[in-house]
Amino acid sequence: MDVVPVVDEALGNSAYLVDTGDGGALVVDPRRDPRPYLRQAARDGLTPRFVAETHLHADFVSGGSELAALGAQLLAPAGAGLAVAHRPLNDGDEIDLGGLRLRVIATPGHTPEHLAYLLLDGARPVALFSGGTLMAGGVARTDLLSPEETEPLARAAYRSIRRRLLTLPDDLAVYPTHGGGSFCSAVPGGELTTTIGHERTASPLLVGGVDEDAFVARLLSGLGSYPPYFRELRDVNRAGAAVLGQIPPPLPRLTAAQVDAAVRDGAELVDIRSVNAFAAAHVPGALSNPWRAQFATWLGWLVPRSRAVVFVADDTVDRHDLVWAALTIGFENLAGELAGGVAAWRAAGREVARTPLVDAASAEGRRVVDVRQRSEFMAGHARGAVHVELGSLRDVTGVVPETPVLVHCGHGERAMSAASLLERAGHRDVAVLAGGPEQLGDLERRTST
């Protein structure tokens, strides 16, 4: 039995490809882009024959239908109500994978319909695919459906873990979908896999023999903000996204005049070039979202999925990767890209804007604005800094002072996104710090709100 994690650093999640022992493979919780799973299967000489979903995902569009279109059988919780062809599963069901068996365990918590899958070799448990109900260091968040369901789901998670999962052998390997880098996660940390025994004795949510009330209090106290598209993708996954195959639709190449027209019609112009490139010259009004592992998350956080998107890019980004990144968080209306990039914009006689990218010495006389997540800010920030999470800037730009400001995050990418939003909102003296708060010295820490 061989389990190969296929890690998506952008989302902080893992899918898994399992050799079923007969030339076939099981894929658990794949994202929409099928290429990583097909490449791994080809390397191992396997054919994907089953694809299993643990729950309706909120942070990515599932790739189950993509693999099913290639011949795999799609397995999913009966409670998910999928509108696409699949085999609905309930607690206690077992699936013959050929050389192995998969036993279904109902584990509501992260979501109401959530299932975990126990992989059996004969009668021997060899792996648990736990989705979000049990992960390294805790459990995935329970507040993605509604405020009214947050606490009941947290209590359901406790019961699922205590009554269903911690009864399994201590040495059983646990393969969660969500990891510490996922915004679906309620706990920090970077571990991707764990064991039943380790979680029993070391999970911050479980140590000390906590009862249900204490577990719920610990879990809910760790919930931070999350992108707005998390409230939409469960419905997208329930309905089923269009099957696209391994090659996504191409990005139309637009002239400067066509870009102008698209923006007038409501399209968002997203510049995916590096922080340095955007600082040096960019199309006025463009949103900076540099291409990096977290690109898709911030696209979905800062741009409504209903809007058309036009990209400004350069030759450092593979266009198939760009399109798949957008499609994986449900962005279907990709209007195109500025052909020739900023150079073509200039050649068309258009003006460009610039944003100063400066070092800490330039903080003098500027109000420091920290746009990191709350947990990062609490761990250490420049004394006197204004804190506004980047994801909130569209709605609360009034809290950022009109005086000259110096925006920073950890490395510069989120800060440049914030600067582009502030400039669009009318701020005329915005600079970005090339680095994080440690460069400003005199750090202050908070342990409570």
C-alpha cells in the first residue's frame, strides 16, 4: 500500500493518490486541475479508478468530475446532494477498490455531510483519510456555513473525533485534506500528516482530557477571517463545475483599447507581476496581486467571483497555470490579458503609475499600516502601527489615515496589493516597505484584543 500526498501549497491542502494494488489508483479530495494527479499516476504506472470526496469543499473547486470524465468512479457523501453522476455513500458503507477496501465513517463537524475514509488491507486498518474533521493539531473550522451552525458543528466535531476516530489504533496514519496553511484550518502549524496517537496526546484542542465545552471554546477562539468565496464554493461543488480536460481555455489577448473597454464594463484589472515590476510602472487603477503560491487565495479574497478579470502579466508566468489557479477557486469569467503587458500599454501612448518601494529609513514621517492577518499582528508589530487586514481594505479604507502612509506585510506582496487598493481609493502618498515589521524595530506584542 502506497499513499502519495499531492500537496497544493497555494491552498495549504493535500490530495492523496493511493496505489490500490491492482494497477489502479484512488484519488482523495483532488482540486480542479487534474494534471498533478494524472502526472503522479503516470509516474507510478497507475490508472485512476476511484476518486473520493470527504465533503463539499469551500476553499477550492473539486476535481472529482474531471477524473470521473476520464473513467474514475466518483464517491461522495450522500448528504452532499451532488448534482453530478456519483456513488452516494453513507456511514458504514464499504467499497472494494480491487486490492484494498474503503470503509466509510460519518464524521460531521467541519461540515454536516463530512465523511472520513478508513483504508483496509484485509481486516487491518492502514490509513485514515480524515478530510477536515481531524488534522495535524486540531480540526478544520466550523464557521463556514452560518453563525447559527458554528457551535453545533464544533460540538459535532468533538463527538466525531472522540467517538469515531480516536477509537482507531494509535499507530494509524492520518492523511488530512486541510493543513495548517489553509484558511479552512482553525489551527496554525505546517504539519500535513499525523497519527491517531499523536493527536490523542498532543493536539492543542484535545490535550488535558478536555470535555466538549472546553474543546468548543478552544476551537472557536482560534477562528480568524477567511476569503468571501468560501461562502460560495460549496454550492459550486454541489452543482458540479464544467469539465475542461487537461488544457484550460486560452486567455484572449486584448489591446489597450479593449482593456479600457473591459474595465469600463466592470472588469477587474489584475497585475500579477512582481512587487518590483508593479512599483516601477503599472496601469493606473490595476490591482496588484503578484504571482506566488497564495495568488489564487488573494484573487478570491479581493475580487468578487462575479466580475470579469483581465490580467497584466509578463513572461515569467505559465498561462495554463494562471488559468487553472483562477478556475480552481471558481473564477470562470476570465476576459483576457493585456497583450504585450505594460510595454504595450506605454506604446499605445497611455500613462503609467508608480508606487514607491522603500526601506525602513523611509518610515520617518509616515504612518505605518500593517495589513497582515490578525494572528501575525498579535505576534509582533511595529509600535503605533495601524492594523487593517488586507482582506478588509475594500470595505474599511476610511480607517487608513489620509496622511503619508507606509504599508507593510511580511515580504511585500500583500502590502503592494493594499497600496494598489488605497491608491485606487484616492490616497496620493502611499509607499510600500520592502520587508516585514522586524525592519522597523521596536516591536510590540499583544496577547489579547
